Amino acid sequence: MLVAFARFSNDKSFAVLGQNKPFLVAMTLGSITGTVIGGLLLGVVTSLVLIPLLVLLLLPSSIRV
């Protein structure tokens, strides 16, 4: 990840993030919120439930990509 970050930083690929701050803030808040909620659910909900939910969440994203 560090090598990729260094390469993309050198060719100004991250400049678009500075131009679209609302998107950057929304993605950051969503990532932090998802991480916290996911961490809290690990202690309450079994992986037999969480893994299929994660699949249902990620499958549409992978189809789009």
C-alpha cells in the first residue's frame, strides 16, 4: 500500500480529492463509522451472520467495478 501511495502521490493522482472535499469527508466518515459498527458487532453477532451480510454488501460493489 505504501508503494502504491507513493507512486500515485508522485503523479498527482490524489489532486482530485482536494477538489472534491465533500466526497472525501463522506467517504472518511463512512469508513470510520463502518469500522466502529463492525467492531462492535463482532462481539455481539456471530461470524456466521456477519460474513453473509458482508457478502451482500460487497457483491453489488464488485459487480459495478
